[in-house]
Amino acid sequence: MKTVIQVKQISSDEAKAQAFAIRMRVFVREQRVPAAIELDRDDDRAIHFLATSDGKAVGTARVVSHHGSAKIGRMAVLKSYRGKGVGKKLLQRAVATAKKLGARTIYLHAQVPVIEFYEKLGFRCVGAVFNEAGIPHRKMILKKTRKRPQRTQRTQKM
Ligand SMILES: CC(C)(COP(=O)(O)OP(=O)(O)OC[C@H]1O[C@@H](n2cnc3c(N)ncnc32)[C@H](O)[C@@H]1OP(=O)(O)O)[C@@H](O)C(=O)NCCC(=O)NCCS
């Protein structure tokens, strides 16, 4: 049977607890990010997303908007569910939400080893490598897609 991956925006405490548990497993246990900095003040005002695979919570991401920009962050998929399109669905949903919010710039801080993942979805690196939570990162910005000018209907010559 085909696996059903779903991404939903969440707001209940129960769903957020599932999202935070995934972040703890991925960032704190797997990547050794200090637990004290994993959850932060932005979590209170962020829009959170939870990805499920056949109903099991397997991934999360958040969008934080400030001053007309939207920052996508805390993208995490449980190790055994990677490479199955979960991250892509999460990122697409986060980008769509950021656009709906009217963000002029959509950006993120990418861990260097996963830059290609973000590039595949239209993000481009800007600036130098920097250290965040002991991990090398680069800032990436979503390339703006130019809106095609609408064709004006030519009036036919009689
Ligand atoms: C980065 C992460 C979220 C990607 O999630 P995922 O579910 O494995 O990604 P997907 O399966 O949706 O991959 C989408 C595409 O990106 C590619 N991709 C995924 N991870 C990649 C990587 N590390 N390097 C290069 N390409 C990658 C996939 O091959 C796929 O390509 P395709 O569309 O051509 O088939 C996941 O690996 C993860 O949680 N890693 C640990 C935490 C982390 O580093 N988070 C990012 C913080 S900036």
C-alpha cells in the first residue's frame, strides 16, 4: 500500500509536543545541539507544521515572520523517514504559508550538508559560512519567481 504523507499546520499543545519531541530527537540527540537552546522564544509566535506518515508524526518545521520577512526553520525529519519526500512536503508547505503571509523575503539558515536539499526547492546561498549551535550554516534566500506580465488582448484589425 502507498504511504500517505500529510503536512498540517498545528496549534494544539498536543501536536506541538509531538513536533518538539521530533526536534529533540533530531537536533539534540542526533546532532548534539544543546537542549537549552533548541526550544526558543520564537516558538511562541511561530507557525508550526507537523508531517505524518500513515498517521505517525515524523517531521516538523516552523515559520517565523518579522519585518516583512519570513524565516523557515527547525526543519527535522526522523532519520528512518528521510529520503521519502517528507522534508520536501514540509518545506513546500512552509514556503506557501510564508507567501500567504505576504513575506517579501523568505529565508533560512541551512546546515551546510543539506544545502542541496534547499537548492532543489529554489533557495540560493548568500554570504559566508557561519557557526550556529556548533554547526556550520549558510543563509539561503528563496529565489523570487518573476510574475509574467499579463498579456493584454490585442484588438483585432477590422
Ligand atoms: C534535511 C531534511 C529535513 C531533508 O528531509 P527529507 O525528508 O530527507 O528530504 P526529502 O526526501 O523530501 O528530499 C527532497 C529532495 O532533496 C534531496 N535531499 C534530501 N536531503 C539531502 C541532502 N542531505 N543532500 C542532498 N540532497 C538531499 C532528496 O534527494 C530529494 O531530491 P529529489 O526531489 O531530486 O528526489 C532531513 O534530512 C533532516 O531532518 N535532517 C536532519 C536535520 C537537519 O539537518 N535539518 C536541516 C536544518 S537546516
